[in-house]
Amino acid sequence: MTRSFDSSALPDARNLHVALIVSQYHRDVTDRLRQGAMAGLQQAGTDDEDVEVVEVPGTFEIPLAARCAAESGRFNAVVCLGCVIKGETAHFEFIASAVAHGITAASAETGIPMTFGVLTTNSLDEAMARTNDGPSNKGWEAAAAAIGLVDALTTLTNGRELPARLEPPEGG
């Protein structure tokens, strides 16, 4: 059986505990990403009190905060929200790559689903275009992906708790 994913048709997320790690840098963008994520979680049935928003200074700081949230044992998923806008130097590439790899590593090492709601755009206008209300908001999409991943992992593990650390297969 093949399962498809539609970010506008969310699985039931009642009793799901979610951490939103939100960068303060480019707050005009990240506030809208946070609002989008909250709207998606609410539509899926997550109570506001089951969502904890943790602000970090910038996007580079997201992976460590996400890892700490995962290691706390309080959350089923971590949604990472930030914005990196390309400038005239290579700084953009370094930050975007470090954050993507950091979130991926933190999720694999803790076994807690983490999603990448970090915009990497050429301009503020491009970033703002990705924060419209509804399912096209990239914060909403990141929250929907977190809900979908928790649902998929629950199916794959037959409801058993996920391992604290995901190990590569033998010989892999």
C-alpha cells in the first residue's frame, strides 16, 4: 500500500506534543512561519498548550535548540522555523548548509522527528511569498510534515516507542 502526503489533509494530531524552534532573525518572516505552523497544528487537533515555542537568536542556533528539545523527552516532534536570505557573500551557503545538516543529524541521533521549515531565499520578497495564510505557508507545511512523519513512524513501529538513536543498518 502506498501512502501519499497532502499538507492540507492532516492526520489527527490530538495529544501530540510539539516544539517550535523559531529564529528571531528576520522576525517579520519567522513570525508568519510560526503563525502558519500553529494554524496547521490547530487544524490537526493539537491543543495550544501542547505546543511550546522556543525562540533562538538566529537560524544557525536552531539545530542545537532542536536537539535539546528532542532530548528533553517532552515532545513527539520538533518543527524548525527560520529564514536565511542570500546576500553578497558566501555566508548564506554556509549557514543554510550547516542548519540543514544540523537538523538532520539531531533528528537521526535523537530519534525524534524534526522538520525543516527554514526558508533559503534570494530576497525578502521571496521569503514573504512563502508565508501566506493556509497550507501554502512553509511553516504550515513544516508542521504538517512533522505530523505526517509522527504518523508514519507510528505505523512503521506498530505504535512502539521510537529508538533513542537511529543506527545505520549493518554494512551500511
